[in-house]
Amino acid sequence: MSETHPRYLWWNGQQVRWEEATVHVTELGWSTVGAVFEGIRAYWNAEAGEAYVFRLREHLERLLRSMRLVRLATRWSIGELTDAILRLLRENECREDTYIQPVAYRAAGPKTLSGFSEESGLYIVTRPMPSHLLTGRIVRAKVSSWRRISDEVMPPRVKNISNYRNGQLAAMEAQLDGYDQAILLNQQGKVAEAPGACVMLVRNGKLVTPDVTQSILESITRDALLRLAREELGLQVEERAVDRTELYVAEEVFLCGTAYEITPIGEIDHYQIGDGQPGPVTRALERLYHDIARGIDPRRPEWRTPVGLAERATVSGAGN
């Protein structure tokens, strides 16, 4: 893969060279207002010489749901998109932790706010994204003055690009105030999520997280961690409304998502969380998630889609 960009991307049914995927500048703007996307990770396993895409089918199912909700026509099946992503990863020689981003956008209609057409375009790009799992990364957070968008305003449960302006405002505020991350409350004053990540906490040994009606993204990582907590670690899990002050008195708090993976929070609004270090539940989930995603732990094979780089290397070696 090039240091600046990959060799190929996928665009409207064709794998094309990076420099050939161009549109006129006037096509930008209104076409992206209703655009939706997915953030997907492929984890590299050096010992196996293979990369594994984490929960690929679930991500593509959510992409199609998002397209439906913002009224973008679906032109490609999950099978076609799966094949496109795996081929792209192979052709770009993604032998490292990689971020995969399919983006569906409005491809026709008037270039105005009220312009409407269901015709869609879709592109898929890849880029390196090293994992920070097991690195000891800890962040400081603040509860934002901005509130999370509600389902009566814009659908927070899907990955609409326009939704992310809400979280971006909160993230900028947090950074300007000297914090690493923000936590948004919903319109009822309950904990919603962080920009680009869901929030989980541990109270009295129970794993607690806002339920999906609290103005949060229906996160695939969140779902995976809840299942691992219940089914593999035997933890008691509560999905419910969470008060702001529960964050301050929690034993552990962490963020989760494709980009954030599992990111412990050591301090919120100058309240130290626990001893300020990742707690035992966070550490156990982090290790389990890391090992399953990389194929080190054989459990949950249905969550891993092998890219085919190991087979490609074998064929290449045989050819030499």
C-alpha cells in the first residue's frame, strides 16, 4: 500500500485506480448531506499471514439499513459488496490493521437542499489504522454542553454523515477545554454516547450501557462486547438509561466502537474513575476482543472473514 493512499478503491461496481476516481468539484455538497457510511476493521495476524475482517456481514447489513432510512436505492447485494471489499484488501496488499469505509451517497437529482432522487453511488476505500488494543491507552473526558440529536430530529441509530457534525462540535469543545473526548447527554439529560463511540461503565460488578433508545448508534462493537460479557465472561449486563452522575461513581468507564475499539476513561469532569487505570472488566473484555478479532482465540469464527492474503502468498510463493 502507498504511504499516502492505496493503489485501488471500489467505485460503483468497479475496482479503479485511486487517481482515476474523480468527480467535478460541483458534485460535492448536497450529495453528501444524506450520505451514509460504514467503518469496518480488518485485523492482521502476522503468525497466520492473514487479515480478518471483523463482523463484515453485520456492518454491511447496517449499511443497507442506513441507505433505506435516508432513501437511497440499494444497487448492490451484501454478497457483491463482500466480494468487492475482500478483493480490494487483497489487491491493496493490506498486510496490516486496516480501516475499510464504504460510503453511499446521492448520485442524481438537483443540487439543492430540497432536491431529491433515490439514485445512489457507492465507493469503498481502505487505509491503515493500527489497533490501540492492549497498548494501555487511557483518555480524559468531559460531559459536553452539546446534546445528542434525537430520533425526532435525525436518526441517530444509523451512520448518516450529517449526524457526525453533532459529535464533532462536542469533540472540538472537549479538546479546546483540555480533554481528549466528550460524552453527550440526550434530550432527556441521560447519557447517550461519545462522538463516534458508545459508552459502557461498571457499577457493583455489572456492565451497564445506555440502551438503543437513548439516542445512540446501533453499534456493532457494542453488541459484540455485550455478547462477550454475557456469554464468555459470565457478567451481568444492564442496558438502560444512565444518569450523568453514575459515570462519576462508576468503578470503570470505557468507550467502544470500530475506531475506539475499547478505550478506557481515567477521568470525567475531573472525577477520577476508579484508580484512574483500566479496571478488571475492561482488561478482560479488551484481551478477549483483541484475541477473537485477530483469530488468536478460535471462538466466534462467524465474526471473522479471512481476506485471503495467506492463500495469495502461498500461490505467489509456489509461482516463484
